[in-house]
Amino acid sequence: MSKVCIVFDRLRTEEKMLQKEALDLGHDAVMLDAKITQINTDNRKDDFDLGDVVLERCVSYFRGLHFTASLEFLDVPVLNKFEVANVCGNKMFMTLLLKKHNVPTPRTYFSFSSQSALENIEKVGYPLVIKPVIGSWGRGVMPLKDRDTTDAIFEIREITDSPHDRIYYLQEMINRPPRDIRVITIDDRPIAAMYRKSTGGFKTNIALGADPELCEITKEMEDMAAKASQAMGGGILGIDMMEDEKKGLVVHEVNNTVEFKGLARVSKQNIPKEMIEFALQYVRK
Ligand SMILES: Nc1ncnc2c1ncn2[C@@H]1O[C@H](COP(=O)(O)OP(=O)(O)O)[C@@H](O)[C@H]1O
Ligand SMILES: [Mg+2]
């Protein structure tokens, strides 16, 4: 019998599903609350009940990333690896890696001051999309269609203290149907996919109320998802794609701690089961 440790900060349906699948498969599962766990430089692996492999599932990206660093310090196998979490958590690093690995991705512009971002916009024109380099659930992702909106958004950024607000990540607005595609990959292998259909707004995040609808994984999606996963360093990932009117499929995001509640509702695959099986096979390798 093996033991899986699920690290969380808020117990969502996903974490409970993972725990249940581990138990149903005849393994042991421990739930570890990152918020009340203390680690010091003299700690050893055996000071904790971490099982054979850890699934890091914190909602807070920074909490999860730093917790992962301490687990790797203790030489505990953790999914996803620190390096993978690190690049997926920052949209700029992620976009650069996708492009470097020849994964089709929207054209993205990086500037390091509001003045320089404005100069770039004068050159490339509207419409654009601005995104915080760190963030999820569509928070802070905004369409930029004119100078007035841009000035307002940039002015707010100027008066905040967030270091990440100094980084201007602007992207071409993709002409697409009112949906995007989420592919879950495990070890570079797509296991399930859904369309996320907007219920009105510009963004298609499930967290914002988009409807999940099963999506047949085409060969093109499969290849693209595998390549995007490899570019990040593998593990358990959520690859997001849009259907550009002219360019075809483009990958706009790779998610590190993937939510799968919506997809589990419509998919025939047992997603949490596949994740647990992979985690255990990962430590046996
Ligand atoms: N370049 C773009 N063109 C059109 N729509 C976009 C673009 N980038 C993002 N979106 C929409 O906004 C949503 C959120 O953007 P995303 O980059 O996935 O950020 P988050 O990490 O917050 O989910 C996407 O799911 C998509 O619906
Ligand atoms: Mg997204």
C-alpha cells in the first residue's frame, strides 16, 4: 500500500475527490494543511507524515510555490515540481517558454513601465488584452480598446505597491468564438478536454460562470497540449487554448494547480483517479 499526501490551504471538491480516489484504489491518503505546517532548516522528511508522494493543491499560488520549495528541500517527490510551478505561475515566463518551444501562442508584448507600454500601444494599436503576470480565475484580465481605458488602468497601476504591476503584459486580442478550450494533461498526455462557453462576458473562466461542455480531443489539440506540457516540464497541468479565426489553435495559458470539478462533471474519464495513479507511478520510476 502506498500513501499520497495532499497539501491544501482550502479544501475544495477537487482535493476531496483526490482523497477519495486514493482510498478507493486501496492506498492511504493524508491531508496536510499548509497554513498550520511549520518547517525549519533542521527538519528531515521523517519529521512529517508526507507519504510517498505529495500533490500540492493550494489555492494560493505563492503559498503553494513556497511550500513546494520546502518539500523539495526535504527530498520529497512533489507534483508539480517547483520549477514547473514557478514558470506556470508567471504569465510572462510561461509565454516566453511556450514560444521558445514553438507552441503557437498569441503575440504578446512586454514593457517595464507604463510610459513604455503606452509607446508600444501607439505602435501596435488596439484591441489588446492586459493581464497581471501573476493571477488566475480571470482576475485583472481586461480588454483594452481605447486610450481612455488604457490611461485609467495604467493610472491605477501607478498608485499600487505591487511589484508585479511594474510589468506590463499586453496581448493581441484573439478573434475567436465565445469560448476557449481547457485540456488536462498528465505526464504530457491529454486525458480530458472541455469547451468553456462564456455566458456573456469576455472571459471564459469557469470561476466566472462559464459553462463546461465536453470537447473531443483532436490530433492537433493532443500534439499542442503535449508540446505545451513538455515546455513547462511536465506533471499535472491545465492547458488553455483559443480558436483564432486566422491562426487556428493557440495556447494562451498553462495552469499549475488545475481545477477539474467542471470537467469531471462532463467527462467520461475519472480525472482524479488518473492523477493519483500517475503520482504513485511517478515515485516508482
Ligand atoms: N488574448 C486574448 N484574446 C481574447 N480573449 C482572451 C485573451 N487572453 C485571455 N482571454 C480570455 O480571458 C480569460 C482569462 O485569461 P487567462 O490568460 O486565461 O488568465 P487567468 O489566468 O486569469 O485565467 C481566458 O480564459 C479567455 O477567455
Ligand atoms: Mg485561464
